Amino acid sequence: MKPNKDSRTKSALESILDVVTGFTLYLPINYFVLPLFVDGIEEHSIATMFSISIIYTSIALVRKFVLRRWFVSKPRIFSKV
């Protein structure tokens, strides 16, 4: 039973770190990316919405991949949790 509990705790820690990292990362990204698309946003352009979605999705995929690999490579740090 203990491995399942450890697994759930590690998953919860990973999820919390992912959300906090995403929030912290996207604040400056919003500041720099969204002004580039002001005209397209005002015009409700589908191409603009698609472009913004591609940017944010790409960043999210890289962020999640890096965090996941980091958690997998650091079992000693989280083994006490």
C-alpha cells in the first residue's frame, strides 16, 4: 500500500509545481506575447487565435516535459515524501 501513497504524493507535488511554474512563467509571456497580437485580437481573427494557441501550447508541452523528466530523474529527493 505504501508505494501507491508515495506515488499519489509525488503526483500531487508534481502537479502543484507544474501549476505554480506555469503561472509564474506565463505572467511575463503574456506581457510580451499578447501585445504582438493586439490588432488580430481586436478583429477577432481566427489566424491570430490559432497563432496564440500554438505559442501557449508549445510552451506548455515543453514545460510539462521538462518538469516530468526532472521528477523522474530525482527519486532520492522525493523518496521521503
